[in-house]
Amino acid sequence: MREAKLILSDGSEFCGWSFGYEKETTGEVVFNTAMTGYPESLTDPSYAGQMLVMTYPLIGNYGVPTVGMEANGLPTLMESGRIHVKALIVADYSEKYSHWNAQESLASWLKHEKIPALTGIDTRRLTKVLRESGVMSGTLLLEGATENTEKTENTEDYGSVNWVEKVSCKEVITYKPESSMVNAQSSMFNQRSLSQSGERNVQCSMKKVVLVDCGVKANIIRCLLRRGIEVVRVPWDYDFNTLDFDGLFLANGPGDPERCEATVAHIREFLHREEVKPCMGICLGNQLLAKAAGAKTYKLKYGHRSHNQPVQRVGTTQCFITSQNHGYAVDAQTLPSDWEALFVNMNDGSNEGIRHKSKPWMSAQFHPEACSGPVDTEFLFDEFVNMLK
């Protein structure tokens, strides 16, 4: 392996060896405490512009599964069609891998995706620096680099870049659920209607949801399709208010919500429409919904990126273990009087979701689709779908 080093903006240096694509790069350095799920994390668009540090020491031991596309256009076993991190940093890369669906090694995948990676780094020390000083930019340098060594593009300050624009789809894409899913939803609707009114043969048409793609994870779309919902995926700045739909879904994504003024303007128009329709947001979608409502957001010191964040549903004793990946949060103290906090983080007290007090609008800062991660909160998709009926 070729020697390489990571240099943080505060001057800290971490030496190791390159095991990915040999390229020098720069990005915001963040850490994730999850023990598994590196294929899903690497393909999560929310990591765009960032260098990912895995605190769990052994990475790569189960290889990489099939990388391809399903018939409906969604990536197979991944969260998007490509790797989005600027670089991967681990303590101990496992060259040998073993898993029933592994197709190649992590190093091989990184190389043909042209993503640099370091191993042999003291990730515990690196994580302590980031926890104490906060996330910061870093540069990955290769030993013996020459003028022919591939360099990263000139990268501006992370917060000044509209990363959402870089990862969002460029055109409207429609996903239709399998007919069996629609029939199942119709049957459930009939049962509810029968118990409430005593009438039979209530017809249930397929519901259409507009999903604003700020960097959506594929499993969010899968969760909606499994519930018999037609998903119309639109670019981050698309004026979805011109479309005919039954509900609005605001997806996750990277970067500072302040860079999404166009999206916030469209959401604000939606909230002020005479006809009230349900809305749900996830991660960045939580922040954008809050901003459209009139609240403020702020940057966390080092963010929440893990599978083990405890979240309490406000007003109850329910606590969920959640999967998260975000560096910004909603200031719950700035929510208007007709909005309230829905979830709160049990570690630091930061906001983890909001809801309107009388209208069918809610959001979660964490990832209820949980891929990878715990599936405890996937019921939120059911709550959203039930609001569409």
C-alpha cells in the first residue's frame, strides 16, 4: 500500500496507507459510529462533499454486494447509483471478505468508483479531535505525489456549496408500485371503512405522492412503494405546486438548509394553499419544513451520524433507537405557535422532528427507512399513508 496522510484544517495529521483510488482530495471530515452498513452509507447522498470516518475499527470484512439497478430504476441493495463521499477513512481495512451476497472487495469498488480511502489511521484519536473541536475540513495527501497525480476539484467551504443541487435528480421520475401492493392497500382501506360505516366494496384508488429529491435515499422510495403509493420524484427546485397529487414528501439530503431557498419557497406556498394535503419530511426535509413554517436552523458541533441515537416522542414515554446522518438541526424554540416538537434527541436535547398542531404535516430528523440501521420507526410511513386516505 502507498503511504498517505490526512491533514485537518487545525494542523492535525494522521498517517496511514491508501487502499482506494489514488487521488488527493479535500472535504469536510465527519465520523459515523455505526458498526455495519458501509455500502449504504457510502451511497447515501447526504454524505456529498464529506470525508467519512468509520469509528468501528474493522471495515470491509463482508465485501460489497451487487451494484446494479432494479427493474423500477432503483439501485440494487444501495441507497443511490454511486458513492457520494469524498473519501473513506478507517482504522483497519480487511482485505479478505466473506458474505453470501458479496460480489467484490470494498477496495475494488472504491477504485472503480474513483474514491480514495485510508487505513491504518488512529480513528479514535481523530474522532476525539472532531468531537472536541467540531467537524472541519481536511485534505488527503499521497506520499510521493507528482504533478501527474490526480487532484480533487477546487472545493469551496462546505457550508457555502449547494450540495443538494449536485445530488438531486435533474428531471421528474415516476415510480409505480406493484399491483399486489395497491390491492393490499385497497383491502386495508375497505376493512377500515367497513368497521366505521358498515358499507362494503369501498373503492380505493392509488394515491400519488410528490417526493422532493434533495438527495433521497432509495429505501425511502421503496418504503412508499411497498405501501401502494405512486411516487413522483421531482428535482429540489421544481415547483411541485403545479402538479396534481395527494401528499408531499420532503426527502433527506446534504449540506446547509440555507442553500435551499427555492425549495423552502415552494414548501411555504404548499403550506398556505387553501386545500390542505398531508406532508412528511425526513432529515433535511425536517429542516426545510421548519424553515418554511418560519423556524430557524443551526449547525451542530459534530452532527449525528450513527445507528444508535435515542429519540423520545414528545409527550410520551416512548423512546426509539434511530439511524441518523445530519449536521444541521432545527431550533425548536423558534417554531411558530401553531407548530410543536414531535421528537427530541435524548443525548443532547436537539430537535428530532416537528408537527403542526391541527394540520396533517409532520417530519422526522432521523431516518425511519433505516437502511442500514434499526427499523423501529418505520411506522411513521404508515402514519403518513393513513393521512392520505
